[in-house]
Amino acid sequence: MNANLSFTNACALAAFIFIPFLSGTCHSESLKNMEPNTMPTTVGERAYSATIRRTSYGVPHISAPDLPGAWFGQGYAMAEDRICVLLDQVIKVRGQRSRYFGAGDYEANVESDFAYRHLRLVADAEKKLAGLPADIQDMLAAHAAGINRFVAVADSGKLPGACRDPKRHVTVTPADLLAIATDFSIFLSGRFLTSFLSNAQPPQAAGAPVSPPPAVPADSAKPGSNGWAIGGDLSESGHGLLLAQPHFPWEGALQAWESHVTVPGKLDVYGITVPGVPNTLVGFNAAVAWTLTVTTSPKATLYRLALDPGDPTRYRYDDGIKAMESTDYTIEVLNGAGVLEPRTRKLWRSHYGPILSIPAALTGGTADLAWNNQHVLTYRDANIDNDSMLAQFFDMAKATNLEGLIDAHRRWAGSIPFSNTIATSVEGKAWYADSSPVPHLSPAALQAWQQAKQSDPGVAALYAFHGIYLLDGSTSRDEWLNDPAARKPGLLPFERAPQLLRSDFVFNANDSHWLSNPKQPLEGFYALYGDERQPPSLRTRMNALALTRQTGKFSLQSVMDAAVSNQSLAGRLFRTGLVERCRAAKSVKIGTERVDLTQACRILANWDERFDLESRGAVLFREFLSTFRPEAGGHEDTMMSAKDKIFARAFDPAAPLTTPDGLAPAPKHGPDPALLALGKAVQTLRQAGIALDAKLGDLQFSQKNAAKIPIHGGQGQEGILNMAAYSGSNDTLLPGTQRVKVLNPATGLTDQGYVVNYGTSFLLAVELTPQGPHGQAVLAFSQSTDPESPHFADQTELFSKKGWRPCLFRDADIEADPSVRRYQVATP
């Protein structure tokens, strides 16, 4: 899933828009020069207390006599493991990075600050707090108090080096946490547009920024997941089974954090969240288990405004003219002498939302998306005012049966920001729904967009790469429709979302709703929910095949085995035909060199079609595949295009799990593209000094302190459940995993091998029974981000061995853990 971003075409522009510029060059500044917080610090006078028990691998089990105490304990435990990330994100959403860290390379911190001030996350959060349900107000206040209590009592000298200096410690407020939750909500919408938002200035505007943000590294991966819910008809026990396999970053703001929270008679939930967001986003209780997968449905729409010829801050709308709203924002920037300098910038909004400007230099001439005298871009985000996400997850955590979990979705319709929900229950039901907020467009708007997609390269490219809808903002025809049944104006009512209840299974692997269960395809849904009767990705097919070709019924162990089997569907589809052609040809001419393929043929003939640590041939096949389909750039969806000429058998909607199939025959004239790709793979590996039969485990690793821990798994284009890849973005200013010399951007091959800091993150398999849940899990990157912690790499080593550990849910099991460590936390 690594993309080789080139700004010479509009598809690459779309990649740039929806992969954030995250100040990668500023990581070395890690939390320096921080001054005392100047934001409001009051988090309430209530007294809180909780008990924390840390079991093996550092997993915290938080218990309290009341809910506020539990959220306080969760905040405290989260700060123990993630304090540097928490402080970093608070400063980011406040728009204060420049105040503490200076302007940053390419003025990245300045751009981030202006963007976040313009998004108004903290200001809006302060206004919304009083209107939230009482439980959620308590949650935010108590969680903030827990974080602050940890900072107050912690020995600064024992904190991670990135945030050890007491001058760097800000006081967290409930509004900060609500802002971070909103920032998480807009992760796949407005948050990815910040570089273009902060630079949006009218043509010839005095003092407009002159340096566009640099291109992000060609290595950022799109978050994804596999999610299985297996019902009683397909499980050995007759009860529900869940597989949660999120593919998310192993570092930074989206690095998952695991906990177990218990309040007798009120709450008992186990799972993960992300730093700064209370609750459990993926997990289980005694009755239900659920996971999330990123949807294909858009959460925002871009609009192109036709401007008033005499004034580029006014735009046409139907038969009239609307004026943009402007706001002057002032930030403080720490200069090299340690002095704070004020900077002010005027930023703009349309009635849809913030104005954007994408510099013409980044479009390669294929699409003009900069602010000029004729037009400008703006956008509307379905998640920017999503203030019910926390309430929905809280109600899900309290559900006593599957109907209760579904009721939480009905009550807070479309509050899960960018995900499908896959859930199962102790009674053996399995449920799927696209539970995200989706813009509601009229048939006329959709028809006009379809026509524009045929004639406008920019519209077509934005949709082709990431499903981005570019609409005409100068007509009310393209406004979002208001339905009284929807949670918010402009959204689709939840009743219209794709949903499926089964007693065998449902699943999703980031394709649309269509094949949630291949026996009952979901068809005829509103267009923005995603494609139907179109080729699924290889990973989706591999998931579906694992579910439908199981011999007998599923046990907890068979689900666990499937998650890390590392079988490659691409290998199954291409290997045999490639070996036959390779053996017949024996060599291939590339330029002036004739490349001997004899050894490559032998290696691929013996390859087990897996990406295990001991697999020989996996590295060679990966390099072949990237060259065979170079435009795929690591993106799994492009492997399955109906226009591909690489398959012998074309896609058939009636057989979506078995087509397309086979290696397309060699052309009658000219070189064989498959052999050319294999020859180039041979050249690449030999030039890198890598043996053609190198074991994957000798090259693919996660760096933990001085250790390189071998990591099994594959990339999206290889059709594997277990993802292992690299992402250059973590949305913090903290040190991240760096690569020096990249030899093949499409595969992430470097002079050191394949560096992994993204992929299977929290791997969970859980079976729900009347006697209680039985869960097994592994947090692939480990629980603590402190390099000096014993839990910084222990689970990474466990994951490397395909190991799992029990999810200790019952009190007796927690107490029986040989590593259990108990301590009390409380306000003074």
C-alpha cells in the first residue's frame, strides 16, 4: 500500500491531498523549547480515584467504583504509556506548535498552527461541552484529570526523553480532548487538507505565503483493516467469534492503546483507543464484540467555486453573489533567539467551509486547483461537527446484546467517523453496517458529477484515486440535502446505510459493502456508499476465500491462524504461470543486458506463496509484482482494475471471488511483460546485494532501539491479510522511524531491507460464550512508547514469532497473572 507519489498527474495530486504533510523533517525537534501553558487549565474540582492493575506485557486493567473514576484511571494509565504523544496532540489542536518549537522546516509548524486555528477545533469544543450528555462531560473531565494527575506526580527524570523537561508539560482540558476526538474524526477528510487550507490566499494578496509545502515522502500508507464477525452457524461453539485486524501506524498519533475498564454493574469493556480519545473504539464486553474497518464512502465533498470577475473573495451562487467570510488569526512563533514573534494571517471560508488552494506547481498542468481569478476550492466535512462519537462508543461498550449495539448506531446515527462496524454477539449473530456519516446528494447533483467526471480530468482523477467528489459549488443543486431522519442536516439517515445481519458471517477489508457476505451481496444502495459489482481488492478476496473455504467450522484457534497465515493471493494467481514462462525462456533482454532467469525460476517454483519469516521467494515475487504493475504503486485496489491486461480471465461479477484469474498470455509480438518484470526484479535485488532466495525475515524488520525485530506479513498488492509496510507520517513532532536510501518506492525496499512501522497493529480474536469472553491478542508495536520501558518491544518480539497472549477479562485471571502489579491513583 505504499504509493510512489508523482506530481506529474492528477492522480498523484489526489494522493498528495489525502496524505497529510506531517512535518517529517521536524521530528528531530521533539518537544523542545516548550513554555508553560497559557490555555485555561481548570478541569473541575471533583475527586477521582481508581485502581490500576498492570498484567503481563504492561496491559492496564482499570477499575473504579464509578464511571468518572474509571475514566480518570484510564487517562492516568494512558499518560503512563503515551504522555509525549498526548502533549504533542494537545499543542497541535490548539495551534501552538510554533510557539514551542519554532517555525519548523518549510515553516511546517506555522502552516499547521494557522490551519488548526482556522479549523477552530478547540474553540468549537469549548462551546459544545455544555451540550454534551452528562456522562460524556464527566468522561472528558475525568480523563483530562487523570492525564494531569500523572504529569503532576511523575518523576520528570524518568519520563521518555522526548517530554522529560517539566517546562514542556501543558495542562490538558476537557475541551482539548474533545478537540482531539474531532481531529480523529476528520482524519480522512479535513485533517488531510490542512497544508492547502493554511496557504489559501486570494490572487496577488499582499503577504501571501510564497513557499508551498514540500511533497510528502512516497511511502505513506492508507489505513485499513480486516474485520470478521462469525455467527453461530459457522462457529464450533455456536456463539459469536470476532477477528479484529486493524492496519494502522505503529507510531504517532494513531498508534493504538490497549486497556480494560471496569465499573461494577455499569461497564466492563476491553479493547483499544488512540491517544487523547477516551472510550474503547475496537473491543468487546461479555455480550458483544466489534471492530471497525475504513469505509469507501466519502466523508467530505470538495466544491469548485466560480468567482466574481471583479473580486476573487466573492463567488457566484445560483443567480446571485456570495461574499466569503474572512478571519484574522495571530499565532506566536519562537525565533532562533528564543523570542516569541507574532504573525497574523487572514484566512477564508465559503458557506460550505474553509477555502483551499492547491499550488499549480503540484498539479503538473493536468488540473488547475489553485486560487485564481476564475475559481477556487472549498469543502464541506461531515465530521467537523461530529460531537456524538464518544457517546456512540460509550453506548456500544455498555450493550448487553447485539440489538443494544445496533440501537447505539440508530441513536447516534453516523457518528463513527470513517468506518464500517463488524460485530458479533454471544447469541451467535453477525452484523455489518457502514456506520459513517455520508453526504446526501440529490440525483441531479450525482448526474451532473457523472457528466463532469467524463469531461473534466481533475474531477475524474480525484475520484479515481480516492473516491473524492469534486462538485460545482456555485449552484444549490450540489448542496447536501436535509432529511429530518438524519442525525445532522446534510447526511444520509442511518436507515439507508448498507446493513446485513447473518448467522454465518459478515466481513469487510476496506472495499465497499457489496460483498460483506458473498452469499447475500448488498446491492442497490446510494452511490456514495461505494461501488457494487466491481472488482474487489486482492486482500478482500483473500479474506472472503478464507471465510468461505474453511474446512468445517471455525474455532478461536482457526481464526487466529487465518489472521497470520500470510498466504498471498497474488502468488496463487501468478506464480505457476510465471514459472512456466520463465523456464521456457530461461532469460530476458533488458536494454543491452540479457538477464539470466534460471535461478529466479527455481526459487519461485519452490516458493510456498507465503510471506512468512522463513519464506524464500517472497522478496523476489514482491519486487516482480511491483514492476509488473508499476502504476499500482503498492495500492491494492489498482491491482484489480477491470481494464488490467495482466489476467488471463477477466473479472466476472457473478464470480467475484475467483475472477480475475491467471497470468495473461505473453503477447504474440514484442517482449513478455511478465518476464521483463521478473528480470528487473532480479536486477534490483542483485544491485542491492540481496540474494534472490533471501528469506523475508532477513530483510523485513521493525527497529526497536538497537534491535531489528523480524516482521512477517505482506503488502496490499500481494493479497495478504497480515499487512507489514512503511508510512512516513505519524502526525506528531516526535521522533519517528526513518529510512535513508529507498531503492524501490513501490515496495519500500531500502539498502537496509524493508522497514516496517505500519500494518497489523492490534490483532484480536475473541469468542463470546455464556461463561464469558475468551480473547487472544497481540499489540504488534508493544504497549509503551518509552524506549526504556520493558514493554517497549516485548509484544513486537511476540508478534514476530506469531505469538498471542490471553486477554485477561475475568478478575480471577487478572489476579492470577504472575506479573500483575496493582496501584491506586487519585486526585489529592
